Amino acid sequence: MVSDGLSSLAAEAHAVPTLAKLLLLLQRAGWTICPIFIVPYARVKLQDEIGVLLGARHALALLGERPGLGSPDSLGAYLTWQPGLDKTDADRNCVSNIHSAGLPPEAAAEKLAQLLLRSAEQRCSGIRLKETVEPFKTIE
């Protein structure tokens, strides 16, 4: 699902480049992609309703985030394994601050693809999904 959410500028500027790369990566991994819904003024929870109606294994929402002082065009991405009406924020993973001065759309797509693939392997999302973390590097 793609929505302007709280920033139509974010959805307009960053949804297409994020999806273009993400869909390519997921199709290369053998995934089947459901139709992409474009929904004005949506909120995250709507992805669960759409996912239930489609019988989707995962739901992904790209939403314009609340405009801040420095990033009026920031996009957020929310993914859920086995979307359902009982899902809460704890069941979702979020990749936020997607914009040219933050996390570029192509890099966000790579991160989302990794999260979705890991979610499928571990059969979960949100706080139960174990992400690999790069070790902290000290500045010498």
C-alpha cells in the first residue's frame, strides 16, 4: 500500500523509486507481488485489513511521515508478517526517514528486502524478528 499519509510530497517523491528497486529485489528472490493499493490519507493499520482481504503473507505500507522542520518529504515503510486485525505496532518493523537527505530510496529498498526475506525465514515480524546488527565501530 502507498499513501500520502501525512506528507503527499514524501509519497510523490520517494514511493516510486523505493518500490522500483524493492520489487526488483523481491521478484529476483522468487516472490509474487500482490496489487499495489494507492490510498489517500491512510494510516499504518489499513495494511492489515488489505492483507487479510488478499490472504497476503506480508503487508507493506509506504506512508508520508509527519513533516518535520528539516524533512517535509520523509517516507516511512511499515511491514508485517501475516497481517491481521489483531496486529499491533509491536508486530511491525519500520524503516523511516526515507528521503534524499536521510535514507535514500534505493538503500531503503535494500533494507526492506532484507527485512522481508528475514521475516519470511523466521516467520515473524516486529519485536520478534531478529536483525543482524553491525558491530559498533569506534573512531580512532
